[in-house]
Amino acid sequence: MRTVININRKWAFTKQTTEIPTAIDNKWNFVNLPHSWNAIDGQDGDNDYYRGTAIYAKALNKMDLPEADKYYLEIRGANSSADVYVNGKNLAHHDGGYSTWRVDITDSLEAMNVIAISVDNSANDKVYPQMADFTFYGGLYRDVNIICVNNSHFELDYYGTPGLKITPEINGADANVEIEAYVANGEIGQDLHYVIEDKEGNVVAETTTNDTKVVLNIPSVHLWHGRKDPYLYTAKIELLKDGEILDKVSSRFGCRTFKIDPENGFILNGEEYPLRGVSRHQDRWGIGNALLPEHHKEDIDLIYEVGATTIRLAHYQHDQYFYDLCDEYGLVIWAEIPYISKHMPAGRENTISQMKELIIQNYNHPSIVVWGLSNEIGIGGSDDDLLENHNILNDMCHEMDKTRLTTIAAVSMCKIDDPYLQIPDVVSYNHYFGWYGGETDMNGPWFDNFHKKHPNIPIGCSEYGCEALNWHTSDPRQGDYTEEYQAYYHEELIKQFFSRKYMWATHVWNMFDFGADARNEGGENGQNHKGLVTMDRKYKKDAFYAYKAWLSDEPFVHLCGKRYIDRVEDVTKVTVYSNLPEVELFANGVSLGKKAAADHFFYFDVQNVGETKLVAVAGDFKDESVIRKVDTFNEAYRLVEKGAILNWFDIDAPEGYLSLNDKMSDVIGTLQGKMIFMGLVGKLMGGNKGKDGKVEAMGFEVGPEMMSMMGGFTVLRLFTLMGGMMDVKFTKEELLELNAKLNKIKKPKKK
């Protein structure tokens, strides 16, 4: 019989040597798994986290293992490449940091053993990801097990397979369930006992045969229907010889149908089922991606609370436990590989192997409906090699899985007639109008235009969002990193996206703030702060409740701006979110009236005198906050860049004239401003050219489309960000000199 032994505890660890140990002494540090060596330096900014090789080693006494014919080492996540050694002998190499893989260590085991795993997250040109807006945490960051099995057993070598493949097909009120068993070293005279149990553990179908593929019938099947009814069955297979169980495996599964319609969006079991949700990165503050089960559980609970019906699990294969939770909670999933940002001709085989692992390991999850081929890979346009890579992946997905569809996440700069958009079954776009250039009201019309020009391609939005930290204002502006602007942005996007049912799915970027060590912005370096929840999961930003008001059936009321207490204006705007039809606001016990809002967003004008206790009441629910009248703005609410040589409030900005605090689009909207900008861009971009002479930033070609996206940033923010990306620094004197020139140019008239 199979025995699985977890060996997470007490691994020797070092980054100081590449020598493979055959013994462990006291010179090593000891860690427990899961573990990442970038838990701190991968989240503090400056893009200087350690990317290289580290070694984990563990002493193993064979006497501590049960007697078995074969022993496999199972590694559930080693980022991003790894080699396994037993007693100094190299047994296996694996490229890809997010999937399960196994190594047969049977013949190398002695009485006393040292298992060593050399893990490497250094830069290369063949293993994805290599370029993306998140930290590539190195480490053995998921479980490591020893699997002990009979010589005849369910397959362990084949791309991390769970050993069985389950394909339900709905037939009227019933389901025909095909179950395929993968058996290694099978022998004549062995049988397979197949069982399907319902959620309560009752046997609904079974058979015993020597066939490795059977079809069992479930009469009056109970469908898996998303959040409304995430019903799961369990398939079990026993490998038998003369009545003795040699091995057994099991997997839960769900029975459902779905389709994606270019006019009506996602349809589950014949019913329209709008996919409105979030994307998720797997890392946490202070621990990187070395998550424990309780972290995954907290994440799914928060996502469920906000009312999401879907999650895009970006940008790689996530932990099996989290996919299990998605099945249980009824969240519809987009699963993808880290084929991201920049196509690498030498990385084709890695995209193929990572996709095979993703599909084979996750095929049985009913929550997954689409396989993501790539993310923003066409940012610089598509070439023949990129197109061929996508066609290979797309065809392979359909060959391996005839039940699901394929998709991609394109980026704004990708033209809607790009041929690579024609490859997958459905398409989504990453758009940030209202944050990285443009205005919020550009989002809906853009999708209308795509839908009009490509009426037969289902279109969705795979990323949209803006950053927010603990900064506050009563006059929110694009690019100010305030919680108030993020709330406004999402109010606008909710109204635009949720009213367009042809959009097959929408995914907020992101549910949680996440590590992005290349980022130095927003006043807290090393993170992308577009999350609806902070990276430590301790604070739900106001925008979280905007989505809860639209998506959740759980009654509630939320007063926005709890962290924004001191206010200078005599009359201040107070926003309340609720999924109840009417809200009443009280100020120091006095009712300011009741309001109804079909869009779930309630706005009140409140006299700001002294200290005011606010209480919002909706039905049986209430929420409280406090505001206080002050004479001068509380500087603790204003963004101060960490390590900045110049902050925006230090800049002269005469009324009616340009300054560093104006949007780049306004500056280049004037002839003089455009000439000044073109003169400076040489320094900003000079010396950062690719082999073909094109200007690059962080490996991306900086063309007109990318620059137009930057139009929403102020000049100061743009030059600070781009300078950080390209390692070109402006002095305070240079910036002030530029500001003086801009101060002489009249602002363009608003159209």
C-alpha cells in the first residue's frame, strides 16, 4: 500500500556554496519547509533580491521509512529550476518553479542518506518567468514528501500526475463519467476496482475490471454549479492482486457543462452565470510564497466574502490545496502558465512542459474552465516564432483536454487585429485606462469597439486596477495612490464592466497587494499595491466593499474613509457602500437623511465642524467612523516618496502654467512642452537600446503605444518610475531646472 511521508522539517540550508553535500555538519543553517530565501529582500524594492543558487539538504535514515518496493521524492514547488542528489549522485533536473514533480530515489538509497536539492532562481533565457511585475521567489516553498509504493502502482513519473483522469459528460439527467487509470509496472492478473461516491460518502457507481479506462453512470446527477451549489463527487481506484490492495488513488470531481458565448458571456449548466472576480498572487508579507494551508484558506475566505464568482490564478500554477478550495467554494478558475511579458525563443520547450504539468495535474478540478496560454506576451508585437509557440500550446491544450477552452491575456498596446488574438478560443485584455494613462471612461467604450469589430470572439478584461496605500485626499486624482482614488476608479469600472454582459469575465488586478521588488513607488517600495486587500491581509481597502456591494448576497453596510479622519473642508463628501436598497447617515446622532442608490454607492455631504461621529445604517446593519475639522492638511495623509530627492509638494506650480506635477499628456499637448520632453527623453532612454537599436525599459520596447499609456502620470512620477526602471537618475537640480522651464508654458485649454 502507498504511504506518503512528509519531510518538511529540519532541512540544512545555505546560499554560500554550490558544493553538493554528502554529510551535514553544524556549519549549516536549518529551516523548515515551506521556505523561500527571498521572503525579505524580494519585497523591499530596488530590484536587488538574491537570484542564484541555494542548497537544501536533509539526512534520511532508511530505517525510518516503511518497507516498500519503490521510493519517490515528491517536490511540490521549487522555484525555478532544481536538481536532486542522493548521497552526492545527481538523479534529476527540473525546470519550472510552480508544479509538482517526482524523482525515483529507490536505487540510490543506502542505510544512511543525504538528500540534497539544489534550487536556482537566477536569470536565464529558457525557463519562464524571467520578466514580469512580480518577485520570482527562490526556494523549496511547498511540501516535500517521500512516497512509498509497491512495484506495481499508480503512475508517479508522468508530469506529476495524480494517477487518474476523470472526464464527466452530462447526458440528460445523468452523467457518464470516464475514469482513466495510469498504472506503472502493471502485471497480468491484476484488477482495478473503480468507485464513485457522492458528497455524503455513498457509493453511486462501481465496477471491477482489468481495463485502465471505464465509463460509470451517475443517475440523476447532482451538478457542480459554482458558488450556488459546488457539489463534488469522489472517484477512487484500487489496484488489486488476488484481493490484496497494492495501491490506491482518489480525486474529487464535479459534473457541469459550460460554454462561453460572445454575446451572453459565461453560461454554466445552461444558465447565464456572470464571471466577475479577481486575480490572485500567492505571496505574503514576510514569508514570500512559502504559504501554509491556513494562508490559502484565509485567501479563499476573503475572495468568497467579496462575492467573486471567478479567480484568475496568475501567473503560474498555484498550490493544489488552493485549487481544491476553489472546487469546494465554487469559484470558476482561469489557470495559466508563466509564459509572460517577453517571448524567449529558447523557452519554447519550457512553455510546453509547464503546460503539460498544469493540465495533467489539474485536469480533475471542476472549477477550472480555461487554460491560459500567455500573459502580455505580445507587448512588443507578435512574430512568427511567438505565433508558432502559441499555436503549439493551443493545439496541445485541445488535444490533452477536449472539455475546456483556451485563452490569453493581451495588453493594451496589442492591436486588436494582431494575429495572435485569433489563436485561443476566448480573449481577455489587461487595461489600465484611468491609472496608466487615459481616463476611466475609456474602458467600456474600448470593449464595445472590440466587440463590434470581432463579434464572434468572446472578450473579457483580465486585469484592471489602480494602486492605493494609506494616503488620503478629498480631491482624488489619477496617480495619487490614495485610497479615495482607488475607490472612485473601481466605482467607475464596476458600472462600466458589470453592465456589459457580453464580457465573458472580468478580473480585478489584484485581490491582494503583492511583492514586486523592482517597484519603488507609492511610498512603500517592493510591492504592487493594486490589491483590494493589503499584502498582510489585515486591511480591506474601501474598494473591497464596492465589489462586495455589487457581488455579495451577505447584507452589510460600509462607511468609506475610516483612515481619513482630519479634513480641512467645511463640507466633506462621505461615501457609503451597501448591497441593501437604502442607507441612512447620522452625524453625532442627527439624521442627514436616507438615500437610495441603484448602483450601491451612496454619497452624502456632511458639515465638517469639530469632531463628528458618523453612523451609517442600512436595515439591521450599521458602520461607524469619525471625521475631524482641521485648519491645515494633515501631512501624514500625503504621499511622500521613500528616498525621493523631490516630492510633488516641493514644486513651484503657478496657476495656469505647467509644472512637474502636471500629466505628461498635458505637457506634450503643447509644442514647447513636447520639445522639452523630446530633449530629455534622450537622457532617460539613452544607452538602453536592444540589439536592433530599439529603446528598451525592463526589457520592453518603449514605443509610441507604451508612451501613450504613460500619459496619465505626472511628469515627476513618470521620470521617477522610468528612471528607476532604466537605472538613469535625475538630480534635484535637474528636476527643478526642468520645472522652471515648464513654469513658462501655459497649460493647454481643456477640450
